[in-house]
Amino acid sequence: MKRDPQAKIKTISELASILEKLRKEGKKIAHCHGCFDLLHPGHLKHFQAAKNKGDVLVVTLTKDEYVNKGPGRPVFNHHLRADSIAALECVDYVAINDWPTAVETIKLLKPHFYVKGSDYADKSGDLTGKIYEEEEAVKSIGGMIHFTDEVSFSSTSLINTFLSPYPQEAKEFFHIFKKKYSASDIIGRLKAVENLKVLVIGDIIIDEYHYCSGMGKSAKDNIIATKFSNEEIFAGGVLAAANHIAGFCKDVTLLSCVGLKNNYEDFIKEHLKGNIKQEFYFRKDVPTVVKRRFVDPAFLTKLFEVCYLEDSLLMPKEIEEEICESLIKNLKHFDLVLVTDFGHGMITPKIIQLLSEKAKFLAVNVQTNSANLGYNLITKLHRADFICIDEPELRLACHDKTSNIEHLIMDAAKKINCDKIIITRGHKGSLVYSAKDGFIQIPVFSKDVVDRIGAGDAFFSVAAPCVCKNNPMEAVGFIGNAVGAIKVLIVGNRSPVEPVPLYKYITT
């Protein structure tokens, strides 16, 4: 009699207990693990081959939150994927994994055979490098790793062909782009930036999300009353930029000012990656900038924002002098200087002048926000090697609301003496310019958006070292758009864009 597929689905702890009993009965356990997003004949052959290695076949699935295959993935949630695999006769048990990798699961389930597809036989091809950890876990429990050699299909290829999550413009762009660049080529270009020595300089911002849901109109005032739920605090501004770039470059130094009217020093240090050297200057006259957003958690809708800042006070001359002395002494040691200027007082005219004159390679993002609208423009620069701003920031700097954007980019390039510029355009993608190759329009890769906060910072932070290494600007724009597509799925600056998810996204 056939088993009920639902009865095959267990939690990891339940499955561990069941397998312990089966081992005592002398049964051999085979274990497969993966995403299995779109079940296809290759998976069936893989499972059948795995079952032939043992008496009992268990399959564990990657939980939705740990699937790093880009926007729109997984196509099917982990419950549906579990149901589909449980319906297969050759599969005895199914469980949804509780961790990002199979390492802990292997140690709990203790399979005799851990079975992977032939594409993992060449371990160097595993972008995550987790196959080495999984192999060690298998050896630690006395098991063996086995690679099947069955007919191979790609879920990603099938999904891109028949269930593509990408807009039509993106699919057309990918078709042309992949004729020039392979996934391994782009990933190789990203890996080549790791030895750059980078200085990141800019304004620190503490981003707070206070989640609250609407209760209705107040009885006494024309306002909507809300009910507080919880809060999150993120390391934003230049802190986020430093964390992004530190995933790709090993040697990163962060230079910024910390306000002492509120005490976020410990938080800042705790939320920076370990390979970021910190050079902080402390101002007693101002608070560290805090941007507190009140957010409806249902759809992550921003209700309103309260900013805690004192931007009317100029940086004390003695602190500015200390910073300039440090720059004069140390700029020669950095291959790339990355400036994120949010217009909150960190980047003074004197510092701008010094960076323009002394930096080997100067990459700049000058942001317009509610606190500096019209006062913090890219045209205050005297020179830059790479500029990355959005379209409204470009139009404000050029005092031009309606003209052709390409003409404005050319004008800005001449004024600032910069021959490589990327303009991010939200749902329109990005427009890439270089004096050598002219203009290239790159469409948006995903219209799935959770939160747009910090997407431009992430784009700039990963694109800048690629430009510094003199990569083709078309390739840089592709990388930047891929970073942006990943970043808009992350709430606030909860986590930076990491290399492995980006590499996986590129391979899709």
C-alpha cells in the first residue's frame, strides 16, 4: 500500500529520531539536499540513483529565506516543494532545513551516504564553497559523499525559459550581454577587486524603523493613530557603504565623524565588518545623525520620518584639520577613495579639494535628501574618476528638469572633469556613460521591491571598485543593476549585499 505523501514530511528533529531507529535496525540512509525549485527529470534520476545507494532516502530542502538565486526565486515556496518531493515513490522522508547549509543537518541525520549531483564533483565550481564544509561534516559522522552521474537539467535554465521572473527588457538585454560576457567572466572581474586598498569616507547615519499599524482616526485630532509593534536599528549611510564594499575588498578603512550628543559609538563598532579599519573623529557639538522612519509592517509602507541632526553647525576647525592631516599623510596608500556624501557636514569644501587633488582614484556619490535639497550637488566637485548618482540628483545639479538626460550627463562630465558616470533611474534601470564607449542603457532586472532604502548606496559601493579596476562600463552597469536587484529585497540596511548571493544571481 502506498504511503500518504504528507506523512513523509517531518521536521528535522523528528527525522533525526526516526533515522536513529532505522540505523539500529541496520538500514542504510541516503541523504539528498538542495533547493529543488522546479522538479524535473534530472531530479528524478538523481533521487532514484541516491535510493539505490541505501535502504532509506531522505531529502532536505533549502528554506525560502536561504535560497540565494536572485529575485523571484524560489518560484515555489518550501511547503509546495516539500509536497512535490514527498509525492515521489522513491523518497521515504522529506524535511525543510532549518539552516542556510546542510552542515548541521548532516550532523543530526547522520546519513551513510550524502548524495550530490555530478555538477558538484568539481568542488571548485561551487560558488558558495559549502561543499567542502558538507564533505567534512559527512566524514565527521563516518559517512561517505557520493556523486551521481545521471542526466542533467538546470532548474534555473528551465525557469528562465518558461517561468522567467525578469521583465521583457531585461531578458532582451541578457540575450545580447551573455554573448559578450560569461557568468564566470563577470564573477572573475568581481573577485579581482579583493586586493584593492580602499578608503571609505562620508556621513554616518543610524537608520531606525519603528513598526506600527494604523488604528484609525483620532477622535480629537485630524491624525491617524497607530499602534507600536517593534523597532529595528540599522547601520546606514557610510557604514552601509563600508559593509558592502568590505565583502568584496579585503583592506577597507572607514573615516567619519561620530556625534557625541547621542551615544551610538558601541552600536557603530558592533555593526561594522571585521576587516574594516576604523578612523573616527568625535564631535561634542552634534548628535550622530539618526533617521527614524515609522513603517507599516504589512507592506513596509513608510508613514513618516523624523530626523535627529544638527546640520547648521560647521565642522570644528580643529577636527577638519586633523582629518586633512590624516588624508595628506595616508591618501597615497589607497588605490580607491570612495566618498558617500549625504550632505550632513562630514564632507567639507576643504576635504573635497584635498580629495580631488590627492586621491589616486576618486569615486563619489553626492546625495540629495530632505535635509539638503538643492544644497548638496555633484557640481561642487572639481574632479572625480567615477560618479554614481540618480537622475533627480543629476537634474538638480544641472538646474534642468526636462532636457535629454544624455546631454546633461555630458555637461556634468565636462564641469566635473569625470569621464565615467552612472545614473541610476529606479524602475528604468541605469544609464552608463564613459568617454570611450559613450552611453549604454541597462534595464532594471527586477520589479520585485521590498524596500528601496540603500539600493543606490549598494550599487555605488560595488560598482566603484570595478570601475577602479578599469572594467568595461557595460559590465560595471550589469553588476550594479544585479546588486540593486538583490538590495531592494533586503529591509533597510539589515544586511549588506554579499559576494556569494551576487555570484549566484549572476549565474542565473
